[in-house]
Amino acid sequence: MIRSIVLAASAIALTIAAPASAAEMRVKVSGKSAAEVRAEIVKAASSVCWQDIRGEALAGYLYPACIRASVNDAVAKINNPALTAYNTANPASSAVLAR
């Protein structure tokens, strides 16, 4: 069972000109399945990444990469075998929310 944690979803600035910034969002994961936890992580990463890169000239290209990196980082920090397996089987690129 996955315990309740605080998830820091780091938004990664992928351009050289833009300064790197980080935002944080809490995701409650207690009592949820791996699929539900990953969906919550993707939702949080989507929100954080969009806030970070909106207005950038290449936002359409940066957004999916930011979400992938943020989701993979969060899953690695949680260090739950079921969540890691689910994330590997379902790449973040397929779950990117359109803006």
C-alpha cells in the first residue's frame, strides 16, 4: 500500500535563456492504486509545467517533455515497485493533457 506523502513536482525549464524554476504541489496518495496515484501525479505535473512554460515561444514542445521528466522524477522519489512498474508500462507522453 502506498502511504500518504508530499510530492514535490519540479517543473524543469528546458531552455537555456529561461531561468530554472520549481513549483510544488501536494498529491495525496493514501489508499489509491498505482493507476490512480500516477494519474494524480500527471495532473499535478501538467498544472505545474503549464504554469512554468506558458508564454514561452516553444511551449508546445517544452510542455510534454516537462511532464515526462516531472512524472518520472516523482515516481522515482516515491520508490514503490507497483507504481514504478505501472509508470514504465504507461509512458507519460500518452497521458499528457492538452492545453
